[in-house]
Amino acid sequence: MACHRLRRLAVMLVVLAVACSFRADASDDPYQPEWPVCSLGDSFARGSPYETNLNGLLKKLSYDAVENDGFLINATFGEPNNVAFGVSMCFQDSYWADCVRCLDLAPSYATRACPYNRTVALLFNDCVIRYSDMNFFSVATDQNVSVGIVVTAYLNSSVVVEARRQMLNKLVDEAVASEPLWAYGNATHKDKSPVYGLVQCRRDLSQDQCRTCLTSFVEYVLAYFPNNTAASFKSISCFVKYHPEPIKLLDPHENTIKPTPLKDNKSLIIGLIAAAATSPFLFLLVLGILLRIFFRWWQKRRIIDNADETSNQFLSPNGASPNRFSYDMLATATSNFSDSKKLGEGGFGSVYKGFLIKMNLDVAIKRMSKHSRQGWKEYISEITIISHLRHRNLVQLIRFCHTQDELLLVYKLMPKGSLDKHLHNQENILPWKHRYDIVLGIGSALWYLHQDCEQGVLHRDIKPSNVMLDESYTAKLGDFGLARLVDHTKETHTTEPAGTTGYMDPECTATGRFSMESDIYSFGVLLLEVACGRRPAIMHKGRDFR
């Protein structure tokens, strides 16, 4: 009887694991926005009339767009003073199944990526959605902040480039003159190899707005990617694509809905259900396997939920903090995190140099370790603390990204690197003028953290390797992974030890209590190192420090 009950329990737990597995897979969705544009101004309150109207509008942008062959323009919902305006549209190179799926999921992603924002624009691979509390119809969005880029590079001849130029310019004229504001065509050059092109505008734009948007894209493509055989540039307002092969066009009447296959782990779980139900000798094995599956799912879910909760706090409603990047964008910027782009490596991750084409900006991308609990804690600390700090001597966190497997922080690149590389470079001695300005800058940043912030900040790891230098040798204090917030009105200390040997306050090492005075001690050690060029601790073979 006991064995029979245990076997039934095993089967029930396996069924629970199946349900969790399906839920986890539902959250692992490929339809992530390529580039969310959240308003930095006014926000709405939960339960407000505008939220009610917005929810009604989002349903229209999803369902009505599907009924209208993949687009809905000039949509409104609500009474005056709280009207929500919106548009949604699928891109003409999408499969109809992908278009429907994108339009179905876009509203939920909009409210998650930009909670409580009155004005939002989201660019997906297959569709675009935009809404606001102000009438934006026939107004193009700034292209510099909303462009998605996919480029395949091969060398082309000048003949091919000229044929492509003529084709794209012709398609722009045709799209502007057409009612749906899109055009598709091809051209053949002297070697008889065809090139295909597709251009499209958001359907609420005027002809002049459409031409301006498409022309700027075409000029950008031809100027910066003249030798690429294929490219696709998508934005909130328009879309340009060319390719040596025919381009699949959106067809609302196609019935090729692509099924989502079951993953191997689901098949395994279903097999285990049958085995556990028929054999009393397998229920312990089944129980161990399903508990492991459930625990791994629970760990992954907790990380994503914590990330969403934490990042949402700083995506709303004040709008002062950075937004997210997509993982694909950062992978492209770093050549898929190539070792040739690696700037350095620490205990909890690596730092890569990247270039964001859309923003024309060099960045440093900190990639936290996937398997480090401390790396996760550092990630949370960085986005919750430094995202609200504004000082000329602090590093600037531009944006961040988290997925189920990746934790990424994006900073403005500091061309001169870290201070420690200059202090201990015997071939290129750092001038005293620079040293003087650097210590003044770090002192100013420390005063700001301790006294001028609304809530005090303990950095807890002040050292030369955490001081970055820009092109003019201006010091920027960075790496807030160990930082903690403290209350000005209470005794300022934390109870967990942190820091680097040689820079840590001896009292902190002995008691485990870190305070503002501990930061001052570390700053004093840094001053001595800047003045005399010697490290505070040198490790010898016996692991003794001197």
C-alpha cells in the first residue's frame, strides 16, 4: 500500500514538472522587442482612466490588426482628456503566422518593457507597435533611437552597388506613390545576377514623412554598407531591405502556421510518467529526476522574475534610468563576444569592447558569469545603485540586458582604460598634472556618494583598477557591484566584509563592519599608490602579502 502511494505521488510530481516545463518554455519566447522606446516624461498611475483606455487600445492593436491583414492605423480608445492613440503593423517580409504571433504578444511586452509609460514604441522582428496619450499620427519617430539592423557582409563590385542604388531609389518612389506605402522589386546588373529590394513605411505616415524616412535609410545603407550583399534595416517608422535571393512577402491568406515542436525534455518526462505508472521499481528514479528538473526550472524562473521585478522598478515611472538592450544587439556589437574584443576578466565575469551602430557609440559591455551567485548580486547592485547616480566622476551606465542565461551591463567606453595600468607602466609615466586631477576627481565622486546623494552609497571597493579614465584623463569611479545604500540619519555601516586586500580598512577586516570611514581609508591607500607608484600589497610564493 505504501509503495502504491509513493508511486502515485511520483506520477503526480512528474505531471507537475510537465506543467512547470510548459510554463518555462512559454516564457522563453523568441518574440522579444529588438528596441523598446519608452517615454522619459509623463507617466500614468495604476488604475487611472488612461490605463483603462490603454488596455482597450492594446486589444484593438492586436486583434483588429490581424483582422485587417496585419496593420491598424489611427486607432483610438477612450473619452477626451484620456484618449489612447495607437498604430500596429507587420513587416512585409514576415510569414503570416509570425505576424499574427507578434501582434498577439506585442501588447504584453509593451507593458512589461515600459510599465506606466504614456508613450511607447516597440520594434520587433516581425511587427511594430506604437501608442501614446498624444496624437502622433503621420509623425515619424526619430530613426537614430529605433533602428534594428541585420547585415551580411561580402565584397561586391561597383556595378552591383550602382544597380542596388537605382533599384532602392525607384522602390522609394513607388512606395510613396502607393496607398499601402510599400514596394517590392528587383534589378539585374551586367553579370546577370539579380538583386531584390523591399521598402515599407508605417501606414499612418504622410507621403513626405515616408519619403524622408526611406531616403535617410537608403542613403545610410549605401554610404556605410556599400559592399554588403544583404541588409535589413527596420525601425518604428520605416523599413529597407535588399537581398540577392527573392524576399518572402507577407500573405494574410497563407495557411502555413508553423507548429511548435515539443522539446526533448518533455518527451522524456512523458515517457517517465508511463514508466512510473507501470513499474514500482522506477518511482525513486523518476522522483529524483523530476525533482532535479523542477529545481533547475525554479532557479531559472527566480532569476528571471527577480530581474524583471528589479529592472521594472527602474524603467518606471520616473524615467530617469537606462532601458534595456536586446541580447542580439550586444552580441553583434562584440562580434558574438569574441575573445579579440575582450578588455579584461574578473572573478564574476568579463568586459568586452563593443560598437553600437545605431547610436554610433563605443561601449564597454560587462558580461556577468552565468553560474555565479555573486555575479547575479553584482548585477542587481549595479542597476539599482549606479543607474540613479549622476556625477562627472562616476562611470555612466547606458543600458542593461538580462535573459535566462545572460546578465549584461553596458557602459560608455573609457578610451584610456583603468588607472592601475597607467600607474604601473614604466614606459609611459603618468604626468603629475594628470595624477593631481585624478585624485581630485575621485575625492569629488566620493563626497557625492557619501554626502550629496539622497541616500548615501558605500562603494566598498575603491582601488585604481576601478577608476577609469576617459580621453582627457578625467577619472570615473566605477564597479558598483559591491556597493550598498545606507541611511544618512542612521549609523552608516554594513555587516558583510567586502573589498580588496591591501585597500581594506583593517578594522573592517577584523570586525566585518564597513562604513564611510572604510571608503575613506581605501581612498587614502589609493592616494599613496598614485603618489609613489607602488602597490599596497604584493603577493609572494607562500601566499603571504607584503
